[in-house]
Amino acid sequence: MGKLFWKFFFGFWLCLIAAAVATGTALYLMREKPASSDLAEGPRAQFMLETIQEVLEGKGPDALRDLLDRNRQRTGNAIPVFAVSSEGQEILSREVPENIQQRITALFNNNESTEQGILKVTAQDQSQWILFIPRNRRHLEPANTANPNTGEPEQTHSEKRKQREALEPPLPPVPGAGLFAAFLASLLFAGVLAYTFSRPLNTLKNAFREAGKGRLGVRISNSHKTGKKRSDEIGELLSGFDHMAEEIETRIEQQKALLHDVSHELRSPLARLNLAVGLARQNPAQLDTSLSRIETEAERLDNLIGQLLNLSRLDSRQNPESNREHNVIELLLAVVDDAQFEAEQQNKQVVFNSRIKLWRLNCDAESLQGAFDNIIRNAIKHTPANTAVSIDCSLQEKQLRIEIKDQGPGVPAALLPKLFTPFFKHGEHSGHGLGLAIAKKSIQRVNGVLDARNCAPNGLLVCIELPGKGT
């Protein structure tokens, strides 16, 4: 059990103990007074007392006695209202509890006012009576049934049993039983709550410890025995850790793959450089040829390192100070003009169609133009001679859609997802495979979308969707 468990445990436990103490204090303050704890109170008791009072005041003691006798014969039990005269006699000769008898005598002798649960009534014949309902029903007389042999009242078996149980003293309460039960219940409840909250957090702590050791494959959202994901905030926290670990693991794998590809790409020109140096030493007569080869390979290395730096810069956090509002159509037209000049040298064409003249976008102009240039030049490389690369601009769902289509053989469907990954190469064309990857990063920096698909019967269609506003 960690520290968190005990913090939850004692926190819940103290709250439960405080609630129990507050409840007990409220019940203690609301308890009945000792003087009237043996008298029935409440609306029902008050109604019965006032009813008997009206009979005494309106018709006298005899009428009340007849009423109580008839009710006892009809129901088997007398009405639980006791009526005691100033001489101390109960109207049905029932036994009055001693503690209540003392209070009745005090009320008659001292002319004290009645208390809660007791009524002092003056009957029609000016006699004084005290009315009350005792809580202990053992003083109620059972119903009278005539014994055929003696003619005296006889009690049934159930009535005798009830009277015997009423006369038996109650079992004494166990000292501190209620307090012990509350203590045990709060202890158990606090333990369950503390375990419920601390268990997933301890799991999260252990998962972070494993991730710190480099084990990013750990997943915890489904690690409980039930195999079900929690749908509460703690479940979202566990799922958030899984998502974070998965993202970090993916990025680390991508960095490892990128490092491997960079090492491979650098090794080839370095090997050719070493070969050219060796040839120059072995055959000084071909020094100019070897120097030309060394110069070519150095330029390739410089170009590769420049592209890697550009890709790294795009992966880093964007600098908002370099962004300005530009017209995307103008940026694209500048690239198209340069591409058209290059395509004409290869007996190819670049056709530009756009009804949109203005599309404002807050971006880095150099980065976005580099993306357009990489995509268009790639299309020119793959389209055959005497064919054209078409560039169409349109408005779709409040976004600028740029479609660049060549007439080449396209890309196998299985390789399309890898088209924008670094160092991906397809076909016999030279290059490092970084142009389209850099273009995708540039488009993503302005919250755009870049994808590609094959067209029928041939050709590759690259689609760019850019946010912004225009006319």
C-alpha cells in the first residue's frame, strides 16, 4: 500500500467519522425529554387525547366508560388512552405505571399545568381527569371472553403470550455496540473507497516508471482483471497515458528509421568520394576526372544535408514571426512559371487552370513555395515526353483545393502510404526521397492536407487542401 492509499483511506474515514458524530449529535439534541419518554406523543396520539377530552367534557365519565367498554368488546383491546381521576383511579381499573402516577398526583395536588403528552380535563360533572397514552402497552387489558364453566373472562393463548412478552423485561443493550458497528462499517467503507481510487493511480505510477526505463510498450487502460476500459476521469487518464506512450514509441521508431536511412544515404557518396581519392592517388594522370567526381559527390552531400536540415526545421516548433499573409495563387504561379520553363526543355508542358484569383493564407512563403516546387518537379520527372502536367485550383468546402496530375505510370497501391515518408524512392529517377516528405511537412505547418492517389488509366494525382479566405 502506497502513501496515496493511506491518504485516501484516512481522508474518507475521517469524513465518515465526522458525519457519524454530526448525525449522532443531531439525534441527541432532538431526543425526547426524559420526563415524557414513556408517553406517546405525535399527531395521532394528540388526536386520540382530544377525542376522549370531548367525550368527557360533553357527556361525562360514565359515557366515556361505556364507550371504552364497547370498543374493548368489539376489537378485543381497549383504546390505549388512560383516564385517571383525582382519586387516582383509572376509568377501566387499568394499572397506571408508577412514574406516571407520581406525575399525575403532582398535577392534581399542585394544580400544575399539563405537560407534553398529558391532558388535564374537567368533565361534565366538574370532576378532574388526567388523560395520557403510555408507550408500554402491557397495561392494556385483554379482551374478555366468557368461560362456560365459571362465567369469568378468559384469555386466549395468543393474548396470554403477548401479555407475558410485555411483562418480561427487555434485554439490556450491549454497551458501545452501536459505536463499534459504526466504527467497523466506516473502516470497511473507507478501505474499499481508498483501494478503488489508489489502485489505478498506483498502476499509472508503475507504468511511468517502466516508461522511464525505456519500456514504451506498456499499456495500462486494459490492464485490470475485468479487461474493460473505465469510462470515468481515471479511465481517461489511463487511456491518455497509453496514447502518449504509443505516440512516443512511434516517434522514436521513426527517428531510428530516419537515422538508419540517413546513414545509408550518406554512406554511398562518401564511398564514391573515397574511391575518387584512391583513383587520384593511383593515377595522377586522371586527377582532373577524379576532382570532378569529388566535386559532384560533395555537391550531392551538401544537397542531402541541406534537405535534412530543412526537414528537421519543419519538424521543430514553428516560428510565428516568419509567417505573413500571402496570396497562395501568386506563390503558386511563380513556381508554375519556373516549372514551365524547365518542362519545355524536356518536351513537356505544365497547364495551369484556376478561377480563383485571390486566396489569403498566413504562412511562410518560402516553405510553401518549396512544397509546390517539390510536388510539381516530381510530376514533371514522371510524366512522359510530349505530355502535360495539369494544375487545377478550385474551392471545396471553404478550402482551396490544388490538384496536380501527371501522365506517368503512377505508384503501386501498396506503396501509396509510403509516398510522403523520408527516403522513399520509386522508379529509376535519381534523388534522395526527401522532396515529398518536406512538402508534406510544409503543408501540415499551415494546417493543410496532402494526399495522393492513382488515376485511370494512368497518372498520379496529388491533392493539396489549404485553409484561408479568398474570392
